[in-house]
Amino acid sequence: MKYLLIISLLVFFSCKKERTFHITAKNAATGEPYPGLSYEIQRSWSGAFENKYKSVGSGVLDANGEAFFTKRLHDNSSYSISVAPPPNTCYISDSDLHAGGDKNFDAAFEFAECAYLKLKIKNVNCESPNDEMSLYQGNQIGSFNYTQPWEHNGCTFWESNGYSNIPMGEQYYKWEVTRNNITTTYYDTIYLNAGEYRTYEINY
């Protein structure tokens, strides 16, 4: 019976491999860490009739916005790591990450809190209804980019309906103005802090 118990233990532990998860969270705009956010590691595997799930670890990130978690893991299971975002978040790089293979895993999360922006666009030098203006907008963290322009033609005066929630950080603007078949391009960059309200005007 003693030998049977030893053999059973050896088989049990041979089905597991010890791995370390390095979990980090930082602000996507500033690079500053997020201490105190909670994290969870969840195991999933195929049961007889349905997938099964079990939390195998949890905690909070330290003052450097990171945590290390080491555990013997089952070969026949997958593991996901999630970090609860900070309040008032407008950008999340990933809601959860899945560890693959049999190596240690770096789970890097990025967040950005919301800022609030209102746009006003006015053609202050209107020459004719044929004036054209194309506005492209991008941001520092790459959640939107310059590919889709907003078209404002003629003697435009346009104002957004209230404030839009957008991720904090640098906001990039490019607008092309065409009058009398001559196109002029303009660029501008503004920075929005977390929780900031700003009205941005483009007069062309």
C-alpha cells in the first residue's frame, strides 16, 4: 500500500509543470503602473459533458503594478489571466490573456482612463458651397487612427452633441481644406488628462 501511494503521487505530479506568471498593468498613455488592481488566474478544462472552470489564484498588484504567481499547472488545461481595470476606463488592451505552451508567461495589461472632448468645426473663410474639408483623427494609444475622414463641405458650422468619452493622452488631428481646387493640409496635437473636459475648435 505504501508503494502504491508513492507511485500515485509520482503520477499525479508528473502531470503538472510549474510555471510562473508575471502580471503587469500600466497606463497606455503615460506608462505609469497601476498598483492595487486585482487579478485572477482561472483554469479551464474539458469535462465529460461541458467545460469546467476553477479559479486557481488571485491577488492585487504591488506598488510597481505587478505580481508574480507560481503554480504547478495541469497539462490538459488552459489558463487565463485577467486584471480588473481602474475606474472610469475608456481603453483596455485585453480583458484577459491566455497562457500557451509550457513556458513562463508575461501577462501585460494596458488601460487608459476617460477624458471628455467636444468638437467645434467652422469654415470661417468660406468662399463657396464647393469648399471641402476632410478631418482625420488619431490618438496616442492607437485605439483609432487616420483612416476614416469626416467630410465637412460648404460653409460648415458643426458642433458635437455634448462631450464624447475618449481615452486620455495625445489626440492627433489632420485636416485638408480645398478651396478653388487648392488643397492645404493642417496638423495639430492636444493632450487630455484623465477626467479632463475640453472643447476643441477647428476654424479654417
